[in-house]
Amino acid sequence: MTAPACQAPWPGRDFVGYAGRPPHAGWPGGARIALNFALNIEEGAEYSPLDGDAHTDTALTEGVGMDTGIAGRDLSAESMYEYGSRVGVWRLLELFSRRALPLTLFVCALALERNPALAAALRGTLHDVCCHGWRWEKPWLLSAETEMAHIARAQASLRRTLGREAEGWCCRYGPSEHTRGLLAKAGLLYDSDSCNDELPYWCRVEGAPHLVVPYSLVTNDCKLAPGGLPTPNDFFALLRDSFDQLYEEGERSPRMMTVGLHPRMVGHPGRARGLARFLDHVARHERVWVCRRADIAHHWRTRFPAPQETAA
């Protein structure tokens, strides 16, 4: 099939996308929806004075918004991160293993270096890898040269810990102006550094086609952070209603849905129950493709080859 054209009438941004006429995704088995679960493994790769950073990272912890007045190491915040790698991640892996469901590992490479037990457990699985950076860092604070070095360092690290490189990439919160070009040079299959669509799409990076598989911060357990959704039932309702809406629309226009998970957030017992209820809700539906992110990228490349590949 011919790849849908990229539309970017405003230089550097695209407000048009598929213009209300998205292509039929043709998911395997006639699925109405492609559902991907992205397990973010960040613990041990966050900002820390122990790594020479100015402060302890408190993002996506129970202490968000608290004014602790701590100038050095925040030992409480550190322990909240450690909960994710010590307890939460194992609970989530068990939930998915019990249901034989695949995950995409949004892995910070340094996090696995510092947790060899987790790396060993993941090494032999079929979960795919979308690298979440060398560290859980903000790429726009890096020079292009440093960012490229960190991409290479992350891939080398993943070859050691998991025995394979990442096929995709997703930065912390978002990319720098250099990121997409650097990923293309590094040979990544796709990136997920965009939240602007419910289907993959082709863009052009330095004149060449590049595939984007969008992410979501809506159907994401970041909503469970203090000040967000207060209960597991609220999280379940958000995921269920999002799924049901896309499933209904999928009879005529199949889309994709991403659920972002963090062990130090949804890995807590009560919150995990909300996630479990959603997994069981999905299981009661037919024509659902629960898949890895790389599966979506490969499917899209096959069904909608890159523009230059089509022209050839």
C-alpha cells in the first residue's frame, strides 16, 4: 500500500496529520485495536548526587509537590525509587506473565546495569526493548555530541545486560531538537518521542523517511502521582473507557493504544489491582492485538512502506 503522505504546512510542526482520514491500520487478525504496554524501567538511572547531580530526582514519587527543604541527598525519595526495582517491577512482571501478555521494556540502560537480577530475568524473555536513554535524563540539557554518545553507550550497555540492542527510543518526557536526527543516524527502527497521534506515521529527518510510533501521557500511570487520580478504580476507569472508545471506533478505523507503566507507581499493591482489572477487561474482548511496540513498527513498515521505498 502507498504510505500516507506527511503533511507539514508549518515548518517544523504538523497540525494536520491524517486530516481526519486515517489509513486503515489492518492490524493482524482483523483486530480493532493494537494495545501496547510500556514498562518504564528507570530506577537507578535517575538524577542523584551520588552520580554527581545537583539534586535527588523526585519525579513520579509519592513526594511530588512536597517542600522537604533537603539540599543534598533525599533519602526518602531514593527509597521510593528503590521500591520500584526491589518490589514493584516483579509484581508487574508477574501480572503479565500469568496472562501470557507481552510488554515493551522502556529501559534506561544504566538501571539494568545496577540491577543484574532484573537484567537476568528479562534477558530470556520475548519482551522488546525501546530504550529510555542511557540514564533517565533530559536530553535537551545535553549537547548533540553528548546525546549521540549516550545513545551509543546505551546500546552497548543493553547488548551486555540483555544480549540485544533496542529497536526503538523514547526520551524522558520529550526529545531535544537533535534527537530524531541522531536516532536516525544510529539506525533505530522508530522513535516514540511524540504524543500527537493514535497511529504511527512517517516523517522526514534530514531528507530521509523516519517512523514515529506515538506514545501517550494520558493512559499512563503518571496519573497516579500525588494530585492526580486518587484510587486504582479511577485508573482502571480511565484505561477502560479509553479502550472501549477506541474499540468501538476500531470497527471502521482501527487505532493503537499505549499504557505507560512505572514500577514505583502502579507496582504498589492497591494500584496493581486497578491494572489487573483492566487486563481482565481486555481479555473479555475479541479482535484485540496485545502486542509489542516493535511489532507495531514492523507491521507499519510492511503495510505502509516509507515513501522513498514506495517510489523505488
